[in-house]
Amino acid sequence: MANKKDFVQKLSDLLLELGIMTELSLKQVQKEFEGVAQENFEDFLLEEGLVSRSDLLKILSMYYEVPAFDARGVFFDTVYLRKFPKGMLHRLGVIPYSPDENMLIVIVAQPDDSDLPLELGKFISYDLRFKVGLRRAIGDAISEYYDESDTEGLAKKEDQEISDEDANPLS
């Protein structure tokens, strides 16, 4: 896995090469990100409107040399999501997408993370094929699946109240 400084520099080089940013603006951005986490660099570029989501995915695809995938708004197959613990998916920045013959396509924020095959292999026996995605979009998709909906929370509360009434019929 590349270190953060190399990542920021190489991503910056690609932004310059594709004409998305100027050399001067890139130097200013790089200076701000000397001590900041890699995923924050991606967020900053998007939040400040310095790069579009599609351009950032294109650049990440070029950087990691794998196809890009925008996980925003995608419904992921729950069969594969259930195979992995939520905390691990968030920590690694991965979400399983779909099988393709004997392979599982996995959307991942850092496809060069050498721990991915071993970590994911603890839960599945598929060969893996990676596509790069934005960490925030992956995290949102994981949370969307695992987090309880408002109506689900209300239903559990009502069920608990009914159980409490059944346990104490005289109250």
C-alpha cells in the first residue's frame, strides 16, 4: 500500500496531467494535506469543488489500475453483505457488490491494501476482483444496510412495550 505522501503526490500528478487542476492550486492543496489522512484528501477535493465525483473516480481508477465504481445510491446484495462484519467493512473501506462466476466483485477504497484478500478470505472462499470506490460512499452504503430504519426502531419499541405488558398483566 502506498504511503499517504506518495498517494497525494501521484493523485496530484494525475489531476495536473488531465488538466483538472493547475500546478499552483495543486501545490496549495498538497501543502494543506501534509499531515492528514489519505481519505480526507479525497473528501477535501470533493467538498471544495476542486474535482467532480466522476473525475475523482477516474483518477483513482488510473492510480490503482482497476475499474472505478460509484457506490452512491447502489443497492447492494444483502446475501453478500451478511457474510462480513460491519466493523471490518468500515475499517477496510470495502463493500461486496456481486458475484461474477467464481469471483466476488468488491468495491474498495484502497485496492492496493495487501491485507484485503486475507481479511475478506476469512469469511468467503470466492476469488476477489476489486473496483475502486470513494471511502465515504462505501461507508454510507454499509451504514445504510446495517443501520436500523426509523420504522424498524418503532416496531421494536412497540414489540417491547407489548412484551412488558404481557409480563406484567396487572400493571
